[in-house]
Amino acid sequence: MTGTEHSLTGDDPRRVRQGADALQRLSELAINAEAIITALRAGELSARQADEFSPVTAAGTQQWNGTVQELRRNLAIDGWLVRNPNNSPRIVRPDGQLSIAVVSGNLNTGIPFKEPRNAHLLGPTVDASVVSNRLGEVTGQLVFESVEEAAIADAASTPRLDPNTWILLYVDDPVNGVRAELSHPDSTADRFISHWLERIIIPGENTMDETLPIETPVEDVHFDIREA
């Protein structure tokens, strides 16, 4: 870990949500947990369509495609909006205040006591969205000279023009299967997420118990999802 990175678990372990707490937090955010779980399963099934005749990056690409497609399909039923800023696929909550992007993660993904990050470089649009999260957080903490000044700033920033972007981070661990978390980043370094404000571990049969030792298999094949 570099000097610019922070450990979420070390800073405030209460911000890593697990089990019933994770489900409660998803409910507070108006996110259907089953929509996420179904999307992850769809992505896993899509990856299995690759065989020895496929390009070496096919399984990873197909898993990402399948996860994005099914997540957006499932949440659209609840009124969420499909958006593609600069060809970066998102699904946006009906109030326009929260957006979800899907990103493949490293082997720390979904493990409460580990520090996850994206497996490959973020596209420039996702990277900019994370920076926007940080700017929104700082703006909300500004001290104004007067009540009038604060009221003007509040009127200008409500509703927020750019949705608060959360990342559905997933990894297909060859030993333990697919693990995932819906997490809220606020900074990057060289297009890798370097700090998370909050992490929600997605419940499932492959959720890691923090009391168990973790095996470390080899990372999956690199592939890039490039934005136009």
C-alpha cells in the first residue's frame, strides 16, 4: 500500500457492512439485493460460454457484459434509469442521486478485512466519477461566511447534477467462486481506486468469513474495457 492509500477497515471498520447490516444498508439506498445477486450469477454464466476456441480475454469480457446487462435489466424494473455517459454503462436510481458502475476487482474483493481495488485501469469516465464523489464530499463540508451564502450554495447544489457513483466490484476467484461488494470510492491513484468511504459486502454462498484464512490463487487474465 502506498502513502496515498488508506485502509478503510483500519480507519472505521463500521463502514464495512456485512450480513444483515449489508442488506439493511442496501434497503436504505433503495437497492434490491436480489437484483445484484442475480446479475452476478448471470455474469458467471456468461463467462462459462467461453471455450478453447474463444479469445483468451473472452471469459472476462463476457462476465462483465453479462453482469452489467442483468443488473441494469433488474433495476430498471424498479424504475432505475439506463445511462451511458461517454459510453460508460451506468444504472441510475430514479431520483438521479445514485449511480452504479460495474468494475472487475482484484482478489481482495468481497473480503471484509482486505483492501480491494479494481483489477485493471479504470476508464477515464469512471475515474472522473470517483473524483466527483470526492468533490461532492468536500463541498458538503465547506464553511460559509453567512446563512445567505450557505442557502445560495445549497440551492445551487440540490439536486446534485452528477449522481453519487458506487462501484459494483466483483471477482471470479478460481478457488472460492464469485465474490462482490457494492462500495463507494472517493479517490484514485493512477486510475486505481485508492480509498473507499463505505463497503457493502454482497451476501452469498461465497462471502468470506473474516475469521478464516484466505488462499491466494493466481489473478485472472487481463482484459480492458475501454470507453470511447
